[in-house]
Amino acid sequence: MKYNTISILSFTIFNVSSLLANTVHIQVPTVISPPEVTVKVISPIKIHSDEKEISPLRLRQNKTVNKSIGFSKRVPPDYKNINETIATGIVSDSNISKVSTFLTFKIIPIETIRENLKKNNFSILAEYKVDKKGLITSIVFTNEAITKNASKKERGFAGTLRLLINKKSGIISITNPIYLMKAFLQEDYNNLLAQQTLKKLNQTFSNLENSKDIVKYTKLGHYRFMDNMPYYKDMEVIASGSNHKLLENARKSKKIIYEHLLENGSVIIGIELSKRTRKFVKKIGYQNAGLLPYPILIENNQAKTLAPQYYIALMYPMLNMTQFMSIASIPGAIKKDCARVFR
């Protein structure tokens, strides 16, 4: 697909003009390397720090403080404080300070992953090769409790977890259930279930550690990349019709990677984006490519998808403005790919 100058200039969702108008010179402090700490149960994280956090996730509009677009390295603010206190048990909702996006561990054979998930009553919905060489594999999995909890209006996106095998880095990452459920379940978030799921993952896989992608827990319920960008609730309606007809049309496209039937009759499907569109994960980093296959919710005679600007930012929380602008055409391309599935 070719993009002309006019279409690029029209990409107003990133408010480029307003950003340029408010440009200030900043001096990024030297990042202090963290001490090497080995922990087993990693999330959630409780921080004791009086320092004010300047988030790389958005540009602050307050002109009286320094503004930050991002960091030269994928290092979260206050990284030096991350391992001060690790909450390893069932903690109350109010005690959680920061949460990692993923839990990581060293690569193991895929056969072992399948066996471990099955032993611990998880069901695999799909194994998807993200890259053409098969070095990056996304595994979509769930269980009865996760499925039941997601069987509410517009909550179906919380019905699965993702595991990414990255043979290039030798690392496996799993979406942190606390992170994902807090973001996708909104006011229906069940902290006890999230904690129990986290505990179950620690029983399934050994030596889980935090990813460097970390977000303040209180921001997850109203997360967005920056001002004027979409929230979770700002879903895109890409097709209408009876649920049965929508699913039937989607199956004909042969783009469905998995189907997940929820208890309320809704269905989540994961689709394969076009070859050109899905290359964006290579540009911004395969380490978080578990967001693919791209999820679509079929519910109440509509097919909805999370706004790409929201979903990409949530799954790549350390993405800075320069990186996001490098994939400026992708949100539109994703919406077109999703809509084609139902034609």
C-alpha cells in the first residue's frame, strides 16, 4: 500500500503540530544501572520512592515541568528503585504500585511449554508464527476462570493470555495477568483472580522475572499513550450483522488464527494481519510481539477491535514518540485489515 504526502500529513491522532508548538529543550539524566537481583515471583511491584515520575508514555501538557518524549534506551523511570520491595503474596488492590507488562524466563522447548500449560489446566487456543523464519512464536492460552471472568459486555479481550517464544533473544515472555486484566476488565477487574492466575503461572514456569516494561498500576484502568489518544473504551466498530453471520464471513476469509467462545455468547477471534501490516513488530521490537494475532470481539451484532493506538501502546508501554511516529500508518492499516475479514 502506498501512502502519499497528504495522507501522512493527515495523521492527526498523534497531534504532531501541537507537539512541535510546545517543544522544549530537556536534559535527560544519566540512567543508573540496576543492581542484579534474582527473584522468583515478580509481580506486582511495590515501590517506596518520593521522587516524581516523568512518564515516557506521554508528553505532559504542564509547561512548568520538564517534558519527556522518551529515553534512548528501553529503561523505565525510577528503574533503580524497582527491586526495593517485591510483593510475593496475595496483596490488596490498593497496595500495588507498579506492574510489569510481561513475566520473562529463559527459553525452553515448546513441547515442555505445551505440557506445563496442560498440567496446570490451561488450554492453548493457537500457536502463531509471527515472523517468516519461525523464530518468534505467539501462543494464545486461557482457562475456565479467565474465560468466565471475561464473559461480560466489552470485556472479552481479557479472556486470553499470550506467551511469546523469542528464539532470537532466548527469552520467553508471558503477559502479566494483573497488567492485562486491570487494563481490559476496567471496573470489573477482579484482583483475587488476577493474583491467583499469577500464582498459577509461577507454578507452571520457574524463575519468572519482570520485563523492563513497567507501568503505574493506577494508570492501567484509564491508560492511553498521550492526551487526545484513545482509551480502552474507544473501540472501533469494523462490521455489523448477526453474530453468526459475522463469524461465518470471518471464517471465509481464512484469516482466523483462533476462536474463543465466551459464556455470554460473545466470540473473540484472533486474526492474521496482512504481511505488510504485521511487519511493524519488527520495527519496534519483537520482544512484545505477543499482541499478535490481532484480537476482534464479536458481540451484540457488531465486530469490534481495540483502537490500534491504544492496543499497541498498552503492549509496548516503553514506546517513545519517535518510535510511535515511525509506525504512523499502521493503526489505519490494522483497521483496514480487520474490516476485510468480514467482507
